[in-house]
Amino acid sequence: MIIQICVGSACYLKGSQEIVALFEAAVAEHGLDAEITLAGSFCTGKCNREGVTVTIDDTVYTGLTKEKFKEFFAEHVLAPLSAERN
């Protein structure tokens, strides 16, 4: 799984550095280093009024905030990886 976090100027101002840190911590906490590649990306052209844009494989998600992170990670990262294993 490839997760790209936008670090373009708009997302940077909305806290992309915090989202990167949250992803790094969550990947390490769940022992997913071998299954997930984290990368930065520049603007994907999907800017939202709130939050950061994240692309997982080929799907773009907008509006990710630190308050929504745990739910997002569970739904869009842990659940698909769990389904792949089964």
C-alpha cells in the first residue's frame, strides 16, 4: 500500500506535517513498515477548505485532520490490509 500525503503549500498550512507524523506513528505502532510506503506529494489539485489531501494507492481523500485521523486510518488502511490477509 502506498500512502502519499500532500505537503504542498495549502496542505502544509492545514497541518500536513502533523498528518505525516501521525501516519509514521500509526504505521510503526501496528508494525506495518513492510506493507506500507509513506511518501510526500505536491498538490494533487483536490484542495479542500479543511484538512489535508491523502492518496492511498490510486484513491484521493480530502479533508483529513488530526481529529479524524484514527477513524480514517482504521477505515482506509487497517481494514483493507486486514481484508487482503484473509
